[in-house]
Amino acid sequence: MAIITISRGTFSGGKRLAACLGATLGYRVISREVLVAAAERYGVREETLVKGIESPPTFWERFSVDRQKYLAAITAALCREALADNMVYHGHAGHLLLAGIAHVLRVRVIAPMATRRTEAMAAHGLEAKEAEAYIRARDAERVAWTKFLYNVDWHDASLYDLVVNLEKIPLESACLTIAAVADRPEFRATPSSTQALADLFLVNHVRASLFLDPEVGATAALVEVAARQGVVTLAGILPSARQHAAVLAAVRALPEVTSVRAELLGARA
């Protein structure tokens, strides 16, 4: 079966579409739960993770190490959920977090400003102009965040497999269309695509675990991690032999890791 990611602007109907797909296909629907899982598993407070992924680039330019830690934690948590298959994920650039996984159906949903404005007014008790300003500001934050993290344009249609405009297509019809596409052979999990997902999980699980380890901490930002079928390859130059040993010990202690290759991991002293 498929993994469906839904990218949407504020009040564009993405949450309702995800719920419809979950009910139609019998899939799990996940959004903020991934952040909770990441926070619990990797020792980062949920509100810190939310601030971390929603803050503008100027924030991250000052705290690039924290950005790497939060992104690794979120990606690992999302991959762990996706490995269970049959999932609809909406929110926080799932199509980019799961980049390169063949059985992920990447959907972008858009809606006319009038519809979005009405929903924002009802949800937040805003006047029309305030609601539209709020929507445009939140959309601008998503554009800036995506550009900074991935160097891509959030609006670029080539990032998605399917773009659905709810201006004329009722949400229920859009739901049925996406469900039909998700059932196509192109979006069914295969042994190779499932392995790619498992490898992506392990890379980010290792990175997040290194950041969490008190003996490694921020030094984890200097370590390049690759994984294939449980074998983890490490590369980079660390500040000291003590840090080198700490990294190796932390990775080898992870039960998901079957073996470690560290021929390209060195230390300055």
C-alpha cells in the first residue's frame, strides 16, 4: 500500500482531506503525533520542536546545530511511522522529509483565498482583512522555511505527484481521486522502496541519537551518516580521539545497527 503526504497552505482543506482519505482507504492519519513521538524518543520538548520547524530562517542561521537535531528527530519519527505503511501524513513538509521513497504519493492541495479566509475568520474570530493577512503570513513562513532547509520553492509543482485545486472539485471528489491514484502499482510498497525507507530511518535515528548522547552532543553535526540494511557508515573529522570513541560507542549501542564502518571517520588529536 501507499504512504500519502499532503502539503497545504493554512486553511486550505488539507486536514479535512487527510481525514477523508483515512476513512476511505482505512489508513492511519498522522500529523502532530509525529512531533510528539520525536519529542518523547529523542528527549526534545514538543513545543521546542514546533518552534524549531516553524521558525523563520533568521532563527536557524543562529542555531544551525539545533536545526539539524530537530530535523533528524522529526524525520526519524516520521519514517518509523511510515514503515508501518498505510498512512496519510499532513503537515511539516512530509513530501520533503520522505524524499526519494518511491511509494510515497506526494499531494499538494490548494484552495481559493475566499474559502481560506472564511475558515480563518471562523477559527480565530478575525475580520476579513486580518484573516487574509494571517494566511499570507503563514504561507510566507512555509515558503521561507522550505527554501532555507531544502533550497526548493514550496510552490513548485514538480515537487508533487498530484496537485488538487478545491476551487471547483468538491473535497469528497478530490478524496476519491487521490485514493484511486494511491491504489496504482506505482505507489505500492516494494522490497526496494521499503528498504530505502528503512535506510532513511536509520540514518536519521543515528543522527538524532548522537545529538542526544551527552558524550557527543553538538559534535554530531560533524559526522556524516549513511546506512544500508542495518550497516552504518560514518565519515568526518572530529575534534579529539575521545569524541571519536564516543561516536563509535553511541552508534554501536543502538539495537537497530547491525555493524559500523568507520574507515572515513577520524580525529584531529
